Amino acid sequence: MKIGVITIGSELLNGSRLDTNAYWIAKNIIAYNGEIICKKSILDIEDDIFSALDDFLKTSADMILITGGLGPTHDDITANSLYKYFDDEPIFDSSYWEKLKKRYTSKGFDVRNLNKSQALVPSKGEVIQNKLGTARGLCFNNGNTKIIALPGVPSEMKSMMNESVFPMIQQSSNISINYKILRTTGISESKLFKNLEELINKFSDVNIAFLPSILGVDLRISSKNKLSFDTLLKDIFSVIDFYIYSDKNESLEEVVSKILIDKKITLSTAESCTGGHIGDRFTNVSGISSVYMGGVIAYSNTLKINLLNVDEKILNEHGAVSEQTAINMAIGVQKKFSTDIGISSTGIAGPGGGTDKKPVGLVYIGIAHNGIYKAYKFNFNHDRISNKMITAQVALNILRNTLIKLDK
Amino acid sequence: MKIGVITIGSELLNGSRLDTNAYWIAKNIIAYNGEIICKKSILDIEDDIFSALDDFLKTSADMILITGGLGPTHDDITANSLYKYFDDEPIFDSSYWEKLKKRYTSKGFDVRNLNKSQALVPSKGEVIQNKLGTARGLCFNNGNTKIIALPGVPSEMKSMMNESVFPMIQQSSNISINYKILRTTGISESKLFKNLEELINKFSDVNIAFLPSILGVDLRISSKNKLSFDTLLKDIFSVIDFYIYSDKNESLEEVVSKILIDKKITLSTAESCTGGHIGDRFTNVSGISSVYMGGVIAYSNTLKINLLNVDEKILNEHGAVSEQTAINMAIGVQKKFSTDIGISSTGIAGPGGGTDKKPVGLVYIGIAHNGIYKAYKFNFNHDRISNKMITAQVALNILRNTLIKLDK
């Protein structure tokens, strides 16, 4: 199904707010065989709404999705504009009005100030229920095109899409779509493409989108053909299994935390260049406190010596950014915190502090567990914050690969 | 100047990428008296480009800004579509072509595969220089409307906007705009509005936009009238000075770090519920290593006792989430790390771990310096990650207010 999206509101055009509604719809509609063919953001002006509708009704869109401007204030003109555009005499829904009054009174609102328009329903269209708010959605038909208007509040819009609009799209497309997101890290988009090129050409009835970010590449795989979809998915795993950390849209910290919690393996962190970012990501996961004991942010050498028992000789001979220091930080924190595993980061995040021998972006990650220890060397080439982010991601992935091996 | 924005590319419609280009333009164009009146995202299809141009040329826009589709691949059809739309026979720029060839050869590219279209220049329009890439911009005039096309790569688009397009807008508007962003934290949008309502009504020729986020509210103030602007700005400071942490668009960690570095005051952190997020934010600031020594992520009680010397009695009597524990964590880290200031966080980030007496969102922040110590109590009411983010923001702000007082 082809879909056009119109988002209404001055906040979308004056730089107050990123248009995340349209992005969310685009990302999620694919699973229901929907495809966005154009998107427009306009001000709360009746003429602009009319001309956007004129414009979109000329396209091949089967559905026009409108968000924003359904609230009770004078800025919210979407409903009235639609009644006017479709020449609809709306009907007053007195039972909904009673509900609304009760709701507002219980919140201490003066109902005399309330706009009755929220209780109107179209005579030529339908309303769409809103479980989370007072502004119901509207649905009109124009020839073969469905026009749907939803509130702009993200939580309400998403709930109504999930409850009403996605099922509507799926039903009308009459085809069930097989759909999965595979999250990868540690391999570039171009290498990933090379590895999968043959498979992509072989399964022409499966759509594979590459969605790269600084932390990795997500593969979005969808197909109407279940056999092709299942076979390709199996084949992809056999080729790039090592790089896939989730097929359930989880974050890397969620995946690693799950393994730690399942196996009751405890962890501590010793961070220099990441400055707390690894700990921050772990503690974003609810329930992590049973396995993550904590860590040391050892930004100064004195702390590396005093708190992590890194030998001063090692720091003098090899420097703070070295394999030896990374390993000794990991061993130090593991012992100090009495955990099963210790993981460490040391590097030059930049923009200052680089030398010819140790340039900005040089990073070592150390890991210690069961008397075994190892350091991994990397050269990242980004700005300070990105270097920190990539270092944390790589550290989490080293931990994941270590834990998987412990498995066997 | 009224501006329409057209962004071109399938990645903007299939959920691969948020349209941050249009957002960046909207946010920055205000300083040059520009105002976005509509925005459209379309696929790389010639007909769609034509109909978007038809549509936008009918509006009151003085300028149509197009981004995307100027690269060398077969998907990049923006330039050709514009030549066709404006009936322009482009001219081959052989000196630019030589430059391009050299550039690609030096990167090991086979120039035989190169698309010559990047070396074309319009006969009826102009090119816009691109310092960062090979795709130059295009500029056409249609009646009183300027049509400008720029590459979609954010760094190139921003550089070309700053170097060429913003000056063009400013020149043609012939009015200089007074413009400032005041960043506030620790006060809600509605309270901020109440505090400033009188001033807003008094200075009707100054525009004030409230831009709220989870970490605070930015005030965007702009006016053509310099006297009103200066007077209002002074008045705003006299009313809400306490909440403004920057008038230079800096982050709170940048502001606090600057004070620490200026005054050579050293800092350490003891984090429980924020799990490293405070350290992470500080270490995002380049040059911070001279004053930020590091910290402890003390997620377990054992670590609070062993590493931060929090008395076991205090933990047993008052609990880990208490004023006493927060204070003793701050004192502990300050002593252990031999810094001037120690700051701590302890709380219940949720969603689990709450009780009637200590609900999810209860947070204490402790601070210790020069033998003085204090704890601050908060009740946040958000999800886990937001609670962590707000806690770190409040801790940074407490530090800022403490440092300002040390000043006097």
C-alpha cells in the first residue's frame, strides 16, 4: 500500500522539533507492507492543509496519513479543515461529550473553557479511538484513497497506529509480510554488502535494506514469500553470524546483559578514554545490578596506579595508552571488585593528545576473566564523542564474543 | 524571507534516516530572518521532483531549498531534473573536470567509471562552491523565487549553507536580525512562561520561542529592533538569571568544565544510579583531563563501603538511597581521589526497586568541597534512562551553582 504522510504544526518547521512521527511511521509501516511515497510538513493554516490534500490526492497514494492539530486549542484546525474539505456536516456526539466533561472536571479543569469540537464525529467518515488521550482520530474515504488524521502527540499517535491503522493497512493489502531486523556491529556496510551480494541477487523476491549508523549496520529484511524469506535468513546467518548480535531489535547492552544475568557472571569496568560511557550503557538495562558491580573511571595515571594497581613501571615504559596498561586495568578492576570479568578501555579520544606514534583514535580494550587476559588494539578516526561511542560499542562486542565462547 | 524546503532521497521515506537536514536548516535560518513555510520529502523520481517544484512555486516562498541527489551515482537525478525543469542546456566545465579527475585518481578511483555530470554548470543559473566535496550546488531564478539545490551529505550541506546560502538570505532580506539562544535548566516551561509573561507582552516586537527538552528549556529570542532586543535580554536575565547556564549555545558540561579549568578546581565523581553517565558527560569535553580525575561507579553496597568508605552502619540505618549515603559517597570519593570537589548520585532509576517510602525516581545528589558537604533530594517521575539523564543534568547544575558561589 502506498502512503503519503502530512505532518501539521509550526513546531515542525521552526526548528523546535525533529519530525520523529513521520520517521516512526516510515520505520514501522514496512512490516505491514506499507510504503511511504512522499511526506509534507505544513503550518496550521487551512489553505495549506487544502493544498497539501489537493497535492497528495493527485499522487498514487492509497492512504493519506495526517498527524497533528487535533487538540482542543485554537491552533488545532485539522478536524475543521477536513470537515470543510470533504464537505462533511459533523454530528455532535453527546455521550462522548459527557465523558470528556467528566475527565476534565476530575483534573480540575474548567469545562466552560472546553472546545466542543473534540466531541464531533464526521457524518461521512468514521472516528478512530484514542486510548491515551481525548482527541480521537478521523477517517474519510475519497474514491479509493483513505484519509486518516491522528493527534501529533507521539504516544497517542503510536498507540492509534498500532491499534487501528496498521491492522487496516494489513487487512487491505491482504498479504502478510515476513519481516525481521538483524543488528550487526564490527563490519562496515560495504564489507557486509560484499559478503551478502550473492545471496541478495539469488533471492530477488526478498527486500534487504542496509541501515548504517556509527555503531553498526542494521539489516531490514522483508518479503511476501515465506519460503524465500526463511531460506535467505538462514543463509545470511551462515555467512555473517559472527557479526549479528540481535534479531529481536535489542541494543547490544541488552544482549550482553541478558547473557551475564542468565549465566550469573559478574562484571566490573575500568574506563579511561570512555570516561564512564560503558558503565552508563550497562546501567541503562533494567535488572543489571545483579551482575554489574560497578567500575572505576580512571582518567588520571595516579588513579590507574592507586585504584587499579597498574604498576607504575608499566605506565612509564609503555604509556597509559598501551596493551599492557589495558590488560592491567582489566585485571586490576576484576580483582578489586571481585568480579568474574573485568573490562577496560584506554585510548586517545582527541582532538588533542595525539602523537605520531600514538595518534588520536588509538584505543586498547582489555579483558580479564578466570586468569586469562587479552588486549585488543584499534585505530578509530572520528571526533572525540564518536571515538568514545565506538570504543564502548567494540568493548561490549568483545565481551559478547568472550561470553559466547565461555558457553561452549 | 519565506522558504520552502524539499529533501530528496528514499532513505528519508523508508525509515532509514531521520530528516535532520531540514531540522538543522529550520533551526539556523531564523538568525538570518528566514522562515520555513513548508517542507516536503520525496523519492528520487523526476516526476515527483517536477510536481514538488510546481507545488512550491505556487506558494509564497521566496526561496526553494533542495537537498539531496546531487552525487555521482545513477540515483542522483536532482541536477538533471532541474536542468530539464528550467529548460537549461548545461555547459561542460572542463577545468573542474580536470580537478575532479585528479581528486578521484589520487583516491585510487577508476575515472572511466566517473559520471561527467558533476562537472556541468547551468547556462541560466549559477553554481555554489562546495569546499568539502565534489558535488557543487546549483542556483536558479524563477521570477522572484530563488531555487537552490545542495548535496544531502550533512557536513557539505551545512558548510555550503554557512558559506553561501545564509549570506544570500541575509543580503536579500536587508535587515539584520538580533538573535540569541538562552539555555535554561531546573525550571519547567510553564513556570518559565509565567515568569516571563509580562515581559513577553511588553516587548511585542521581539519573538521568543520556548524549546523544551527533557534536560531543560531553550529560549530562542529574535528581533529586528536592536533596542527592544537588548532591553528585553537584560530584563530576562534580571528575572531568571539563576536558571540560565549559557547564552552561547553551550552544553551544561562545557559550561561547568570551563569554570573548573579556569579556576583549576579538581573534581571526582561517585555514581550509583547514574552508572557512569556524569563521568561520560564530563569526558565529552575536550581538555577536561586537567581537572576531572575520574570516579567510581559504585553500583553495589560492598563497593560503596570498600571503595568510598561509606560506613556500613549508615547503609544499614538509612539505606543506599538516602541523604547520608549521598553525602558520604561524595566525601569518600573526594578524599580517595584527592580532589577539591566530590559529587555523588544515588537513587532508584526504576522500573524495579521502588517501595512506598522510596519510590522509583527518588534521587539524592551529594556534594563535598573544603570540608563542607550537602545533599539534595529529588523525585523524578520518568522511565529509567530519562531518570538517569535528568539526575546527571541536575548534578551538573548543582555543581555549577556551587562553583559560582565559590566565586564570590
